[in-house]
Amino acid sequence: MSTSQGGHRALRGQPAGTPPLRQQTPATPPVVPGQAGRAPARRAARRRRTSPFAVQGLRRIVPQALVVAFLAGGTSAFVADDKTVRLSVDGVPRTLHTFADDVGELLAHEGLAIGAHDLVAPAPDGRLTSGVDVVVRYGRLVRLTLDGQRREVWTTARTVDDVLRRLGVRAEGAYLSVSRSTTVSRHGLALDVRTERTVTLLADGRERVLRTNAATVREAVEEAGITLSGQDTTSVPLDSFPGDGQTITVLRVTGTREVREEPVPYAVERTRDPRLFAGTEVVERQGRAGVRRVVYALRTVDGVPQRPRRIGEEIVREPVTRKVRVGIRRPPSSVAGADGLDWGALAACESGGRPDAVDPSGTYGGLYQFDPATWRALGGSGAAQNAPATEQTYRAKKLYVQRGASPWPHCGRRLYR
């Protein structure tokens, strides 16, 4: 024990540089017969299971194995999603690799915008598989004028010839504003097409049948060798489009001018005059018609005269307005000393009862055949035959009061029946 304690003290208080003392190794237990091979193996196994180094190694190996397994699976999925497709845009093909699931996703990845008039095959929602062909054709706007009719057509055709073939337009013998091999750009194209047509022309008693793609009737007439001169024209407008099977007649026109003088009616100006009895009109100024000079165009078409057409006019003499005074005064109906006489019988004898009657000499007029001087002396205006019947009777009564029945030597006695 002293040695052991001294050994510990020497170990603790050993000077620096002195080799350490070796510890004693415990005595080896005695070997039991039959256990010499099995017992050491079990102990070694227990030490391996409980060794901290073994646990740490296991902890390092498990995550590494999981990473390797994940990478192996991801690589398999990566390879499975990669597809090889052939993409053709407006006839230009190329092969590419893609992970897109459908056609629309592929086009989006390639920066290809698709419009309403564009063609995509397969459809944008179609699923992609390796080896598929995807075709894109952009629509183009063709402003087409076909035989004078204008319209706009959207097409995926890339040449004028392809456009005409798709529209079913017969191009043989037709006029085209551009070549059939012209490429239709993405910006579109203006195309004028005039197909060949059959037109019949009648001129100077002859019939001509013409195959033409003329744009106007005038061009067709010129192609037929027909000359228009002066006022010559055709049965349809010269600038119109000649249709297939149309018959066009050439009209030979000769024309002259004629000047005519025509009267211009005068106006009548009526003025109300309270001094005149109602129904009485006095002409203060006679009207006079004016004169108008009119120029007419006279045409003869194929020898047949046409209706004259007015092409100009001028006033040579201005018309003079007629001025008339119109009475509005109510005439009296009675004259003392003459009301009880038979004035109807006297009027029937003198004028047949007609207020506007005039004798054959033109001197006497009216119901009672007044001469102008007597009529004016009684206060009448104008001529008696132009005055109302009531006024004529009134003035006849005044004349009777002045002179009796003597103004009517033959019919005066009828007043007393």
C-alpha cells in the first residue's frame, strides 16, 4: 500500500521531464474450459454496439445514403420530363428540348404570341410528348379588291398564289397588282385582282365580243377599237366595272343649243280700301309680264331627238306688279223713294240679270247698263260691271231718285209691276 500511495504521490509530484510511471494492468481472470472462444467474441460485440465511435459513424452514413437516393430519383424524373419536339414557325422548322407540359406552355417559353387569326397545331391546350411536331402559322390581312368588290381576308397563306388558290380565284388570264410569287408579309398586303371576262359591245350597228380584264367600261371600249368623240357615251357609266356577260351599247350623240324667250308672270298686289264698298276692286296699275331668255341643250342619240334640257337662263325684262284696291265698306241696302220698286224685273230686262253684262258696243255694263260717266257720277269706282250686284242696285236707286225711270227708256216701266 505504501508503494501504491508513494506511486500516486510520485505521479502527482513528478518533476517535469521525468517519464511517467506505468500503471499496473489488472490481473487476467482465469480461463474457464469451454469458454475460451465464445466469451471474448461476445464482449467484443458488446463493445462495438456501445462504442460512441460506432454511433457517430452511423449518424454520418444514414444522411449520406438518403441524399444519394434522392439525387438518383430526381435525376430519373429530370430525364423523364425532358422532351424533344420539332417546332415549325411559318415554315421554318427547328428541333428543341423542352420541359413544357402542353403546346401553349411551349409557345410561351419560346416567346411566341398567338392571335385570333393564327393557326396552331396541335391546339395550345394539347399535351406535349417527345417527338411531336408543333406547327405555327401567323395570320395575314389581305385587303383584296376582286373584280371591283373590296373586302378584307385573313389567311395563313404565305404567297399571293397560295392566297388565290385558297380563295378559289381563277388567276389564269387575270390582272394582278403584284406577282403571284410575292410573299405576304406579317404586315399584310393590298391585292387587286381582275379576272378575265366576256363583254359584248354594240356600236355603229356592229357587235363585238371581247375577252378582257379591263378595270372600266372605258378601257373595254378602247380595247375593242371603238373611238368615242364629242358627246358620245355608253349605256352604262364609262367609269363602271364591266361584268362578265355584260352587254354595253355605244351611243353616238350630237348636240346643239337653242335660245327661247319665255314670259315671266307678274305679281298682283292687293290693298284694302275702306272707301270702297265690299266686293269692289279698283286697278291702280296694270301689271305687265316680264321676259326670260332660256338656253336649252338639244341632243340626238343615234339619230333620235331627246327631250330639251335647260342649261341656262337670264331675265331680259322685269315684270311689273299689278296694284289693286279692294273695297271693304259695307254698302247701304236702301234709298228713300226707291225701295219699293221691282229692281229685279228691271235688271232682267236690261242685262238678263247678269252683274257683269256688257252691251255689244262696250259702252254700257252691269245689271242696269250704266255708262261710265253716270256710274262715276253716282260715286262708283272703275266699271259698273266689276262692282258687286248690291252696289249696282244701290246706285241704280240713287239714279232713279234723281231722274226717275228715264235712264231706262225701254225697260223702266217694269219697275212698277
